[in-house]
Amino acid sequence: MKRLFLISLLFLLSTLLFYQGAGSLLYPKMIVLNSISDKYTPVKFDHGKHIQFSQGCSGCHHKHQKNESLSCKDCHNVTPSLFKNSVHRNFMACRNCHSQFNPEFPKMPDLKVAYHRACFQCHRGMDSLGVEPKGCTQRCHTLKTQKAERRSP
Amino acid sequence: MKKGLSRRDFLKLTGAIGGALILKPETSLAYKEFSGWPDSFGCLTDLSECVGCRSCERACNEANALPQPSIPFDDGSVFNHKRRPDAKAYTVVNRFEDPRDKNRFIFRKIQCNHCNEPACASACPIHAYDKTPEGPVLYDSSKCFGCRYCMIACPFYVPAYSYESALEPKIVKCIMCYPRIKAGRLPACVEACPAGAITFGKRKDLINLAREKIMRNPQRYVNHIYGEHEAGGTSWIYISCTI
């Protein structure tokens, strides 16, 4: 009985690892981007949906598969043995590089700009974004004061 | 030996000088040599990035404790007519139709460009203006006696007058958030811009950055850095998308 249990456990683990290798379970589906939420409410970002729209990760994860790319380990902080299986899980957060803007390095945008630029490259023109100021609040996030106003009659 | 200059020699000399002046037109380009303060700060506005959200206007309004505007910051109807900076808004964003595609727009933010050799300061009879080594052009209202020569002198029509104040009217304009810069922070509009359309840094770095952007993407940008040489060079420089 004990042996059967061990075998089934091993089987389960190996299937889990297989799926991880295939990558289907690894991507986060829904992400709430709230680390810099100050004036606006956090953005609910449907990562799963965007994977379907985008053609590969490099559309948003800008350093991916480009000549200007960093070495893999700069973003995927893993050992070579783990690399193949869990590379996506160990993805480094954008804010590790894009934290505060430093005028000494004007080419490096801060986190807010890095996020917005990634979105604007496709979303500009949708829902009057890039046409008038309301586009931002219609598509992604509302002003916190607006929300408070709406709540209080 | 004759003393002094003969009539013939005088004519020869003046003719030679006059001829040299006519034959050397490059002297008229001497304005390019105004370099301004070394290591002064500036801003680079990339008009191709701007999405017209007016976050910069809102941040400027809050940072300078200006009165609430008559049209709210999230109201797009403000773009229906062209605006210029006034006593209640030191920076404004105007919208222009993209001639290639009527559904796309180009936005342009304007404010004081903080010239290297400010015409407002040159015109001011009482030296109320000061070009600081950090870059911003500041105005001292305690010295001003209200002649408004600076408003006429400015090539960008920026200095505004607080006409509604009957007893103590003063000139108002963007000061590139000088107190914030001194404290090591960014100007309010730069900090607020979500699109990264405004970059703050040393002017010379920004010119290099602008050049690099144009070089990397010649299809996207007009091959010109506005403010590099205009009006003798300005601290606030611009690059724009091609039309």
C-alpha cells in the first residue's frame, strides 16, 4: 500500500513537472498592478488574454529575443539546472530595473512610464485613448477621487 | 613720412572692411555659439509619445497651488480651441489632427522654454529675470513694476499677466519647478507624465538622447531638435513625429 502511494505520488509530481515544462501552467493569468497605484485605482491586467493577442512575449517584455537583450539570467534568476523548467516562474519583476527615474540615465524610464509605454503601443487609439483624457479612465483605471465622488451620492 | 591716415588709405581700409563683412555671411550664424550655463538641466518633450491625458497640467496646477480650471482636467472639450499658458495654467496641451489619419491626433505641451539667452531677461529694464545655472529662468515679482516688455520680447508668447489682480498684478510663467529641482526632485509635470513624453536631465545629455532617438527611428521622427538652436538654444527641447 505504502509503495503504491509512493509510486502515485511520483507519478503526480512528474506530470506536474511535465506541465511546467510545457509552460501551460506557468504564466500568471490575472495580475493586479497596484505597486504604484497612487492617484488612480490599480489596473486589473488580464495576462492570459494578452498572451493570446500578442505574438510572443517580446511585444511587451521588451528585452526578450532582441539583439539588445540582456543575458537570460539577468531577468530569470535561476540556476542552469532549473532553467528549462521553471524559467517563467522566476521572472524578475519590471520594477527591479525600472524603479525611480534617475536624470543621470535619462534613457531608463521609471516603472510608471515602462508600464504605460508597453500598453500604449497597442492601446493608443482604442476607447479614445490618445484622443482625449477620458480614454485612460475608460480603458484601464479610474481616478481615486472620481471613485469616491461616485460612491458618495 | 606723412602723419595720420591719408584719404586714399582711409577709403581703402573701409572698402576692405565692408567687403569682408559682405563676403562673410557665416558671421550671421554666431547665435549658435550661445552655449548657456554648463551642466544646466533641461527637459526633452517627445511629442510622438504624448497621449493627451493632461496629467502634466493637473500636476502643474497642484504643484503651483493654482485655482481649479473652469473645464476639468479629464474633459476633452478643452481641445476644441487652441490655448496658451496664462496666469491660471503655466503649461497647456493642445491637440492637432494628424493630417495622415483623421482619427489620430498629435498633442503638444507648451510652457516656458527657459532659453539659454532669455529675451525676457534682456528686455526687462529692471532685471527682474534671472537665468539660473540649473537651467530655469526665474522671475522676481518684488522687482517688477509691470511694464510687460517681457511678454512682448518672448518669442514663444509665454509670460502671462495676472490681469485679474487689480492691486498687485504680476508676471507668471513656468519656473521648471525650481524648488523641486534644487531638492533633487523632478519637475511636477515630468513626474506625472505616464507616457514618458517628458524627460528631465542635463541639457547636453538630452540633446544626445534626442539625436539617438531620431537616428534609431528616422521614419518616426522629424529630423530636427527644436530648441537646440532656436532662440539661441532653450533648456526645454522638443522632437516630433513625422507628418
